[in-house]
Amino acid sequence: MRPDGAIYAGIARQVLLAGLMAAGWLSMAGQGLAAPGEFKDCTGSIEEVPSRRPISFADLAGRVGKVDYVLFGERHGVREQAVASSCVLSAMAKDDRPVTVVMEMLSRDDDAAIALYRKNHPETPAGLGVELKWWTRGWPAFDNWLPLVERAFSLRIPLRGGDLAEKDGRTSELTPSEKKAIRKRLGAAETGVRESWTKAMMAAHCGVIPDRQAALNADHQIRRDLSMADAAEQARMLKHGVLLQVGRGHGRKDRSLYHVLAQADALVLTIGAFAEGEEITDEERSLYDYLWIVGKAELSDPCKLTGLTSKTGESISR
């Protein structure tokens, strides 16, 4: 190559690098490079459950910064609810408080890959879905959670997987050691938690699976809850506040995740996020500290569409 050609090539590489860096920063700017404690686009309506009083997000923000754990129970696939949880994350990080995000949709296996990706691409949160081959996981599109991931990136907040590692992801009989661990961690709440999860698993299959299968599925959800609790407790040991982004079924006060985290001196706050027009029973209302109504979703009952009827009292979407 001629010397002047080498010079031009060098200039071209610098221009390309500058362009990529600019694109990264523009991407981050698009999501809002809010400082910790600052938030925007916190839409929807919020209700304080004990008083049934509507409140502003500013009211909620003052509370989430004072607790150890926030369980944000979403309806999976509603992007506006990830925007809402990103607001919660910003509020938790006020005054440079260290915070960690634990997501049900990520597994413990993902932590190393996430850390490496963030080291190499700290300003490109949208690419994380490709890195993790999100389309192979059975969840709605990664974009539905991008607002929360973007906020975690912009605030330089750790992002951790909560779900079971792949080698532990089976649905089968509990081993004796697993039974012992569950009994120890749930204590007197074990029976009620198992009944609640079994009811939910029966509902998820329109009431037509055998009781034994519903019980096995319930045990699997309890194991998943304990895995998420482990990730959260590890972050708390580092004196971090923890935002847990989970399905609404995992965020309830009658389920295993809440019971494990609420032990000892930990302060746990629960938020149940519902789509606009979604029915909220009195029982469900009592299972959260706050309700956040935001976003739209397909609200038809799949059990009715298939000609089956769930008599368990809990929507299969939850």
C-alpha cells in the first residue's frame, strides 16, 4: 500500500471508531442519561394498597429508596412496565446508593457473559439480547425489557441473573437435600406457599393437568424463587439495595420469594404491575404494597379460547 494510502486508511479507521462511539453515546442519550435519583416518563396510575389511595411516582420514589428489596411483579411482555421499573431503579439509586438488578428472565449461567459483554460494550445495551441469544429462551422479545436494561447500563448498575442455572432447570421430584433446604428457608410458611404455587400451576394449564404434575411444577417454581433469593441476598451482602424484576406470580406476598427475603431484618416492598383494563381481584390486591397500572396487553383468556375452563381463580397469564 502506498504511504498516503496507509494514512487515508488510518484516518478512515479513526472516523469509523469515532462514529461507533458517537452511535453508542447517542443510544444512551436516547434512553435518557438520568443521574441517580432522577427519572422521567413514569406514566400510568399508582395505588397505595393499604389506603387504596392514588399516589404520584414521587411519593413511591421516596419509599423505594429506603428498603432492602423491591419486588417488581410484571405482566411479562408489557414494555411500559419495564419503563416503570426503570423509574424505580433510578429512585433506588438516589444519592449514589449502590443497587443491583436481579431478573427472573436471566439465569445464574448468564452472569459471566453479561459482565464480559458490558466490559466490551458498556454503551450498547441493545446488543445484550443478541449476545445472550434471547430468541432461544421462550420469553417475549428482548426489547420489552430494554428500558430497564438501558437504565442499568446508564447508571453502571450490576445486572444479575436470578433463574436457575441450566443444569438445575429440570422439573422433577425434589431431592432430600432440596426438601430440607426449602423447609429450612420457608419454615412455617412452606405449606401455604406450596398450596399457592400448586393452585397457580393448575391455573396455568387450565385446570386439566394431574394433581401430581401441578405439585411438581409448584416445587420447580419454589426452586426458582430460592435461586432468585440467593442472587438478591448475595447483592445485599455487598450492602446493595436490590430490584428484582420478576413475573407477577413471583412477586406476591404468598409466594416463596417474598417469604425468604422478608425474613430477619430485611425490608421488602412489593409492586404489582397490571395492564390497563386488567381485572384485579381483592385477593390479588392484598398481595402487594402498591399497584401500578400501565401499558396494554392482550387480555383474552386462553383457557376460554381452547374451550377449557380454569376453576382455580387465578389467570394463567400471571
